[in-house]
Amino acid sequence: MRLFGTPGSPFARKVRIVLEEKRIPHEYIIMEQDLGAGAFCFGGRFTLADIAAGYALDYLDFALPEVEWRKAHPALARLTARLAARKSFSGTAHAKNT
């Protein structure tokens, strides 16, 4: 979707946040259910699925810090914390969004 106007304008950012909030819950519900109580996305092993999920969740924090998803999705929050403890993730974090 293309938003018209200044990309960083408060209006454009609010529209993007509203659109993301409407789309994110469904995807997170599926990810949350698939993860369940597991340590990683596919059983007890760290796989490419964990890298993809971790990157997507980290990017959401970077791009839309206003969206609070951790309370509603505790399994994903645990996965994010577990991945953040890995040097490969913590060493490649996004720059802080200002």
C-alpha cells in the first residue's frame, strides 16, 4: 500500500500503525499457537524458522514501537527474549528508532 504525503508525518505514521494493528493480531495468534510451550518454533531445536520469527518480531519493535504485542502473546515474548540472549541476535540489533 502506498501512503501519500510525507512518509514521516504524524498522519502517515498513525495510518500505518492502525493498518498494522489490524493485520498483526491474526498473524501473531497463529505464531503463538504454533509455538505453544515449545522452546523454539519446531520442537527443541533452533532452526531457520526461529531466525525468521525473531527478525520479524524485532523489526516490529523497531518500525512500530507503539504496538504492544508481548502481553497478548507471551510465548512469542519468551521466544524473543530467548533469541535476544543469543550473541548472533544481540550483535545484529536494529539501531534505536528515534
